[in-house]
Amino acid sequence: LLAGTRPLAARPRDGADRSRRHRDVAEAVRLLLLRRLGDSLRLSDIAASFGTTPFALCRMFVRSVGMPLHRYRRRLRLRAALHRLAGGEGDITRLALDLGFSDHSHFTNAFRAEFAVVPSAFRSLVRPPSYR
């Protein structure tokens, strides 16, 4: 599933090595999530590809990044949506599905919770008026 990844979470010898390894794993996971933004990745598969358990991966990620992995992933997807909407993306349902949301409603609710505006209203705010 996650070819090219390697077990980074092998048992370190001391606390400094452990912290460094945790940061390395968290950074590798961040890059993976960015590269595979719209893909449906299971936590268990991500953890296994880095040689750790889902629980340990989540704990490493929170300690290194400062937020849970699922929240970080949702924010990545929502920020990508902002850029695409600002760039003129027209079909909000297609955008939602491309970014890994289950449907239009799921995407709209997450977008509103993060940015206090629905996607269509945001698109209207950033789109220049058309003069005919």
C-alpha cells in the first residue's frame, strides 16, 4: 500500500533518539498525507508501513505536530479546497470527492466548521464579479 516507506519507528536506544525518531515518523506521515491528499488511507496501514501500531503512531504524531492526525489531514484537505475554490473550481461535489470527503454535505460541514462560511459563499467572496 505505502511502497517506499520504511520502518522508522524501531526501538530507539535513548530519549533523544526516541524524540528524533518520533519527529522523523511524524514528518514522513505529514508528507505522505500531503502526497495522497484525496486517497482513503487506513490508519492501520499507515502505522504498519512505518513499523509501529496505530496507537503509537497517533501518540507520536500529536507530540510532534501538536494535533491529532485526523485533524491535521482534514485541515490539509480543507486548505487545498480553499485554494481550488479561489482558483475558480466550479463543482463543489467533485471537489469534495477529489479531496477524500464522503459527500458534499460532509465537506460543507467540515468547511463551515473550519472557516465559518460554506464553500459556495467563500467562492462567491473570492470570485471577481462578472461584467456583461
